[in-house]
Amino acid sequence: MGHWLDQGSAKHSSPLVLLSQLLQKLYPNHSLVVTQDYRLNILSFPDVHAQPISPSELVTNTFFASLPKSAGPVPGVVIDSVEYGAFKAFWLGTEFILYIVRYDHGALHPSRGPFDIFKELLLAAGLWADQLHNEIWVYNQGWDKNAGLWKEIQKASWDEVILEDDFKRAIQKDVHGFFSSKNTYKALTLPWKRGLILHGPPGNGKTISIKIIMKECLERGYSPMYVKSLKHYFGDEYAIAEVFRKARQNSPCIVILEDLDSLINNQNRSFFLNELDGLESNDGLLLVGSTNHLERLDPGLSTRPSRFDRKYLFDDPNKAARVLYAQYWQRKLKDNKDVIFPDSLVTEIAEETERFSFAYLKEAFVSALVTLLSENEDGNAVTFEIIIKMQIKTLRKQLDEERRDFGLAIEALSQRSRSAENPPAPVFPKPDQDIRGLMDSLQTDRGGSWF
């Protein structure tokens, strides 16, 4: 400890070299292995058992980590991180001396023992750190393992998606069939890669379908990799290269690109396509993108074969689909004594919700049930039928207003575009016209100032 205090008092510029020299003097008959890889947290590796050699000299940094409110009554924990410590560590029947020292430039993990066994420990710890443990790879300024997303997709099921069975089976066939068709692709001398696009108005099941696809791929051993953003402080190109590098490393796998029209823009599209079609092999990569606006995608991305060659339209539900959705809620509420939900109401709801997305339909039912509960608690005698029809009328008004505002915005943009294409002819003064008078007239007409 005294050596570290002395060397840690700003008398050096290379802590790594000095500490290595100190340890070699302290343990002259031992081999020394040094690593600065922050991922190799030996103390957290489950197969290692470690005890401090001198607990009184252990130095830790205590910090607070917040947790979701749903985690418990106390939404946070206090964690100790080792800044300095010497440990006896045991792994596979071998004893090591493990030093952990943190300083401004990184971390040092020297240990005792033969080189081979310690390097095997580092390899095992590294492999464990790079594996998923009820987690999903998520890219956002870098790749991280996300346990929250893993938990979220466990809830997803095709039973909760009100789509035609043939439609759902077609998606499953394309996804599962890709991973089982490697030999077929190779026999046909085709690159083993594919892209799918789920598109259509918002609120019609694209996101929940993606969650189910991720869940099913994970169950079959194919890692789902979710790209949240293609932004990085080194630039979009760096982010795209990192996404494909990790995807190739995990191949065969599925890469999720939600809101594809936002991720790929004019600035990064060329680099993205180069990674997609370039010299490096993308064998085993299934890219699944989603967009609310297929028309905004560059045709080179959305229509060219071998890129995203399969498209699935998640449109606003027709009457038959709306009937299925109402029946889905009818089954869920059949044991609720406060809800009277006859077949005739199913038909009425389907007829009165034309142009509703599935998200709007869900909002109608959820709002109606919340309102019904509140009214019952207040002692008001109202029926589920009355309340849900009121909610449908409210949502209908909201939907019509949104469509009207959208139409006005499109018309304004169209007029602006036409004005830009056909600007008014410039006004030139006649030879005998006073130039100052003309400018004053223009200033008055425009309500502005020239100077």
C-alpha cells in the first residue's frame, strides 16, 4: 500500500510501467500478466472466488446507481467499485494473486501464476463478458447489452397481434426460413443475406411484430441486434461500420433497424449501402427494417433486389380485422361482471371505427375501461356500451382533426413548392421612372425595410 501511495503522488507519467516493476520486485519468482481491458472484470466473473489479502488496505469508490421505480420500494442501490486491492483468487483449482489498481489512465490487473492458466482465465472472463445473459445487443453510440429490452420482448406474442394468420405465417416463414436455408443459398451460389421491411401507418403492429421476431430468433439461438441510432461522435460512418462489424461477428443473426427512414439519410446512405453490398461478407445477416413512410426511402434502398427485397404492409385494419380486434377484447372481458359485451356491440364497434389504426382501437377500449372503473367507484350507473361509444366519438373527432391539419400542411407545402418553381417576374423600372420611388413602393407593398 505504501508503494502505491508513493507512486500515486504525481511523481510518474506511466503508472503501468512503474506498477509492473514494483510487482516484479515484490514477487520475483512469479509471472506477471497485465491487462487494461475494462471488460475483464475478474471479480464479477462467476467462476472466480476471490478474497482480499488485506481488507484494511482495500480502497473502494462508492457510487449510487438508479433503478426503475418498478424494481422495488427503493429505486436505487449503492455500489462499491475497487480502486485499489490485492486478492487471493481461485479458478479451476489454481490460486492467483490479483491486484486491481485504478488510476487516471485506466486499470491494472496483474496476477500470480503460470502465464497459460492466467491467460485462460482472461479468455474465459472475456468470453463470458461478450455473451448475452438474458440481454439484447443494442447500438446507441456503441454496443451495449440491454437487459430491459430482453425482459420487454418476453411479453410479446403473436396471440396479441390481430393480423390475418396467413400474414403472420408469411413473416415467420421468411424469418425462420432464412436461417434454415444456408445450404440452399450456397447451392445456388447466392450470398446468404436478406432484408425485410415492415411498413405502413403508425399504430398497426410493426413494433410488436418486431419484438416477437426478436424473441423467436433468440429462442432459436440467433442473436437479435437492435440499432437504436446511427449517431456517433466520430460520425455516422463510424457507427455504421461498428454495427456491421459486430453483426458479422455474431453471424448468423438478425439486425433490427426500426424507423429506417430516420436512421438512413442523404449523408450516410452511400456508406450504409457500401457496407450492405461491399467487399466484406455479410453471410448470415438478416436485416429487418421498419418505417411509417416507405415513400421517403431512397429507391436504391427499398426497391433494389438483394437489399430489402421483401415488404410487408401493416395497413389500417379493414372491417374484418376490426371485428377480430373487438372479439379479442370480448374474450378478455368475458369474466368481468361489470362489462356487458354482446356480439351486437362487436359489430357496432367495427362499423364505427373505420380508418382507426390498431393503436386507436386499443385506446378506445383502454380509455373506456378506465372511465367505467372510475364511474363505478363514484356510484354512477353507466354501461360499457355507452362509454366505449363516447370514446370512439372522441377519438373520431381527434382523428379527423389530425387528418385535416395534415392535409392543410401538405397543401401549404405544395403551394410553397409551386411558388418556388414559378417565382414572380422581376419588376424593372421604365427608363423615365424614378428608381427611388419604385423601391419605396416595393417597400410599402412588402411591409419590410430595405436598409
